[in-house]
Amino acid sequence: MSAQIVCDTQDHVALIQLQRPEKKNALSTAMYAALADAFAAAQADTSVRVILIQGSATCFTAGNDLQDFLQQPPAGESAPVFRFLQAIATAQLPVVAAVAGPAVGIGTTMLLHCDLVYAAANARFQLPFVSLGLVPEAASSVLFPALIGYQRAAEYLLLGQPFDAHQAQHMGLVNAVIDAEGLLAHAMRVARQLAALPPGALRASKNLLKRAQHTLVQDALHSEGAEFRARLAMPEAHEALRAFMEKRPADFSRF
């Protein structure tokens, strides 16, 4: 388990916390592997009834660690990032998320697979895949349009327009906006409320809620993953990612 992914179980809740503050919780290959393992361990632990994923009171995650992605690009569907996406997409236990500060890229798309999402007023969401020479992931190409409509989803997924916590609540991505100081405690209270319910009925109800989209989500995960891996190896993605890290405008005139 990566030291930057901290796991604890209390009151039948598996708490998974992102702890890499010096990098705004940017997710590395090792962190993705730890997240996938944490979800698997929670599923296998019969005392666990709910999973709660959170960052800190000021940052959820800045998205992928781009330097790490360039050095260790995902080679296939067994790569840690795709293992994590599969784990959160197929989780049988209810998943609650507490989001504060930046929630970039996968920091936003993973929320589409959570059952309850609470955000602090300081939360900021963004999906900058195209500007980085990449494509959406986590089945967001089907789940986001289904949630908010095609044109609005295109605005966020193609143009990468950022949006705040209240916009996220209005579109249905977030259940409620909570004061940053009380966010993590609120999310834990809700997780405990879920954990106090009949566990079999809780899991069966989640399965029924997710059942209609299961095939669509799996197809999107495979299609997006293949295109993402292909795009990551292309010159325009290398230019976009290098430009981002070098804090300069990207130049796509030669592509």
C-alpha cells in the first residue's frame, strides 16, 4: 500500500484518504495501485459496509501525476489506473466521496461512480482531457452526457470549462455543498448512516440502481481506455503535457 493512500476502518466504514499534499494529491501509478487494492480489501472484508473516499479539507486531487504518466504510461487494461477505475465502477458496496478544493480530471470522473458525493464550497471541478491531447476516461463519455445532457457535457469535456461546487450540485454530480470545515465529518456521518442499514438490502438496492448502465459503462471503459493509451503515445499529447509542465502555451500547428 502506498504511504500516500491511507486506509482505516471504523464503524463498518472503510475510509480511504488521499495524502500527497505537496503534489495536491496528484495520483501516481503507485497511488492508483494502492487505491485498487484498497477497494478490493474493502470488498473482501465482511465487516465493511461502506467505502468513503476523501482528500483533505483543501484538496481532493489535482488529477494524474503527468510526469509519472509520461514515464510510466499505462500499458494495458491491467495497468493500475484502469484497475482502479474498474474497481470503483463495479464496487458492490456504497461509495461516498468528500470533495474539497481541486478535483481535476479523474478527480471529477470518479465521482460519476460514487453513490453519494458531498463537496465543500471551495471545490473546483475540471475535465481538461482534450487540452492535454487525451480523451475522457472512467466512462465519463457516456455517464456525463446521461447526467447533464450532451451539449452541456461537451462544453465541459471538449472545452474543459471549470465549474464550482454549486454548479456541480445543480447538475446532479454533487448531493450537497457543505462548509469546508465540516465536510469530512458530514461525509462520515452519512457513511455511518448507510452502514447502519441492512447490508444485504443496501448492496442489492445499489446493484439495481446501477444495473441498467452496467453494459454501457463497461463498453465505455474499454473503448476509452484503448483510445487513452493510444493518445498518450502520440506527439500531440507529448507536446500538450510537456507544455503544461513547462508552463508555456502548447503548439499544435505542426500536427
